[in-house]
Amino acid sequence: MKRFIVGALAVIGALSILFVGGLILLLMVASASKPSVPGTLVLELELDQPLQEQVPEDSLAGAFGPDPATVRDVVEALEKAAQDSRVKSLLVRIDQPGGIAVAQELRDAVKAFRASGKKAVAYTDTFGEGGSATGAYYLASAFDEVYVQPSGDVTLTGVAMETPFARDAFAKLGVQPRIGQRYEYKNAVNTYTEQGYTAAHREATEKFLGSLFGQVVRGIAEGRKLSEDEVKALIDRAPLLGQAALEAKLVDGLLYRDEVLAKVKAEAGEGAKLLFLDKYLERAGRPHETGETVALVYGVGGIVRGKSSSNPLGGEATFGADSVALALRKATEDKDVKAILFRVDSPGGSYVASDTVRREVQRARELGKPVIVSMATYAASGGYFVSMGADKIVAQPGTLTGSIGVYGGKMVTADFWAKLGINFETVAFGKDATLYSTDTDFSPEQLAKNEASLDRVYVDFTQKAAEGRHLPLEKLQAVARGRVWTGEDAKALGLVDELGGFPKALELVREAAKLPKDAKVRLQVFPRKKQPAEVIAGLLGGGEGDNSEDERSAQLAALSPWVPALEQTRQLYRLGTRLGLWGPQPETLRAPLPETRW
């Protein structure tokens, strides 16, 4: 028996050695067979839909293929490629670049890539078909060459904002807006209370839009070597047919896709290969993976109390105060983290939730961790509230920011329900138990309480903004009053410190952390992105490790048919909430976001 046991142990030991050896061999083979970066390479990118700012930590997009490209992915891939001798040029098909701030972030990245001596080429089938493509062309003008196919147009028609006003529609429905605002420039409520622009609303909109238009004109003039007057004249002539655009020097040729590809590959050199940007980044690695650790924390979406959430299959994300505050707290407590880069892309939301996050920014600084805010498309109202206490704030010239103000109240729907033959009766204890009920109007005393609440928030907002920005309160209040500004104007007013994107923010991070200007830094996202199994376990109410991977996959398969219906129900509920049909309007720090056409 003893001999049998010894023999069995020997066999097990031998098998273990063989297993480990086989595993090592498999790893070596896998490593050797990993796709490499071609020796002569043209980096390729298709901007067929707006880039995301962040892939939420609970996203399942990666479970069904690669994660969607983010702004950071493109910026870092071009930064890496600029120093990579294998990369000869960049080819981008431009269709939907996103908002103006995103276009500016990409323009900066393209210009930095070109500064390394490499060529950047933009092409598309048409710049706009039945709609303005000013934004797409604005981005394209930062490239060395721009091509459109012979049947294409250049619909460079300028910028416009369309703001809906529904006061009369609400009156017909029997819905009465009872919403206060601080102050005359806090224009989000005008959609409900006005039938057209007020003087203040028009003033702010014209100033904001004029700033954006000037940025676009200057950028195109610089990129295409035209005067600003020439660009404005071309905008007034547009849409321009392909040949007219060529004669106006807006494009460098009328070529089809295959002709552009052949031309770029021939110029790159013999044996040149095309490689999509995401594949390049995966194979070559990111540029900020070694060095002193810098925490990257995202604050994306409407700000709400509680945890961040999103449709795991790719829907709209919310900026949950508890989740973002925890990420900031973890980064602050991590001894390896030298500074925090806080990327904000939010039009605002809950006042209390915004203050929760602002406090964590303040605590980080008090505990010796510098915080640099990088503003993306929006950092307004609550989005500005969470940013204003940072060491430094960076925004793009076209970032919508400021909106230091507040609104709140309710939509009274009693007449609406009466028209439908529905009568609500209420039993309540407490004089103001129905203060925010949509079935009854404010009494004079209740209205005074709502107004007092708005005054308190506004005073708190402006005082903390003045303190955070080191401005006299009177000066801060003069540029507040709920008014939105472009990043360009906000810098002149002292609301932001620098203009730029990720590279400028990292420059300020090094400075704040007392690192050399050329010091390498390792960007670590807080919190880490969850694995698909973790997301699914959360969806199904299970904790991490409650189920095996196979069990979780089976659960996901059972759940997935119901996801579209659940999402439609959620969107319907949110719409009803916005109209005040289900309850009071909860978002008191929301910037006005009219539809921008450009």
C-alpha cells in the first residue's frame, strides 16, 4: 500500500510538471503568435459616430466585441504613433466627430501628430447630405489633405441653436409650470415658461454661439490657409458641390475611397499596411503605462445622488455622486497616486449630489493630492460645481461651462388629469406634505419656501465658486446668474485656467505634483472597469463570486431578450418625470442644452 501511495504521488508529480511545462509552452506559442505591428504602417480611423468620453465600468459592450473607442483612446493612439517609426501616416474617414469640444480635442491630437513630421489625410464620401457638416469639416481642416468623392458636397453652413419653447402647449394640456430660477440667464426653464427667447436668453445664446462660430472660422482659415473673411464668404455660399469646393480650396481632390487608400499607401512606402487605431493601441500599448501614478477619474452624465448607472448594453450613463466620490476617495488614499486627473463631462443635475463630489475634491487637496480638472463637451452648472474647487481647470475653447445658477419647482398637472376625467384626492398630515405634489399648486407660503430654497442654493454656489476660483464674490456673481460660457470666454473671465485637452491637463498634473515636465506618468482609471461576469451578477442581484462564469453567461442569455423592453420603460418613466407627470422636477442644477446644429 505504501509503495502504491508513493508511486501515485510520483505520477501526480510528473503529471503536474508536464502540465506546468505544457502551460508555459502554450503561453510562449501564444505570445509568439500575437499579432504584431507592421513595419510600414498607415494608421486608420473611422469616425462614423460620436466618440464616447468613457466606457462605463458596468458596460457589457466588451462582452460582445471590443469596447467602443473613446476620446482618450484616439488622443493616446496618436500620441503613441507620433513617436513610432513604423507609423508613416494617418487616414481618417470623418462623418460624425461629435460636439465642438471633441472636434477640438481631436484637432489638437492631429496637429501634434503632424508636428512629428507625419502626414494626416481626411476623407469622406460627402460632408453632409441633407444636413450641416460644419463640425465634420472643421475637424477635417486640421489635416494635411482633405478628399471627398466626386459626387459629394461640402455643407459648410455654419452653426445654429434650436431651442424649443412649449409654454402654450403646456397651457393647452392643462399643465402649469411653477419653476423658479436664479437668475435671468438660467434658461433651461424657459422651455416650459416662455414661448420665445427672453432678452437675457437671446443675449447669452448669441454670445455663446458667436464664440463657437469664431472658433470654427479661425480653425478652418488656419488649416486651409485662407483668410477669415474668405471662410465666412464660403460658409454663406455653401452647400458647395465637389468641384466648387475644390476650386475654393476647401478640399484637395475629388477621389473615391479606393483611390484615397491607394494614394496614401503608395506614399507611405512599399509594403505599407493599414491598421485600425484600436488594433494599433492594443498591440503597441498606451503611452502612459509607466512612471509615477496619476489617478484618472471620470464624471460623465447627469449628476444624481447614489451610484453611477448606465444601460450595460451601451445606453446613457449617469454621474452618480457616491460612485465618483468613492473613486476620488480611493485615489486620495492610494499612497502611489501623486495627483488626480478629474475628467468632467456633465451638464449638471442634483445640487446635493454635486456638493458631495465637490467635497471629495476639496478633501483630496487638503490631504496633499493635487486635483486637475479636464472639461470635455459640458462642465456646466452641477458639472461646474464639482470642478470649481480643483487646483487648476482645463477646458476646450468650445466647452460649454459656467451656468452658475439653480432652478427648481414643479409642474402642476391637476387640469391635465381633469381633462382626462381623472380626479386625485389627497389625505395628508403636515401642513406642507403636498409641497411638491404635482396635483396642487403652490400656496403663497409654499411658493416663498421654494424661492428661499433657490436663494440658499445660489448663495452657496456663488460663495463656493468665488472661494474655489480665488475671485472676489462680486466679480464671480457678475459672471454667474445662470449664464453659460464657452471655454474660451470662461478663461478670459477667470472661470477656467487653461485651454486644451488631455495633454494640457497632464502638463498641469506634472506641475502640481512637482514632477519634471517630461516625467513619465502612469494613468490609472479609478474605479477599474468591471468584467462582464461582474456586471451580469450585479444585474441579477448576485454578488461577486456568487455564480460561476458559465452560470452567469446562462443568466445573461435568459435576461437579454427583456433588456430592450426594460430600457423603453425606463426612458418613458424619465420622460414623464421631466414633464412632471410622475413627480417633482428633481434636477435643480442643470444647464440649458439646446440642440446645436453645425
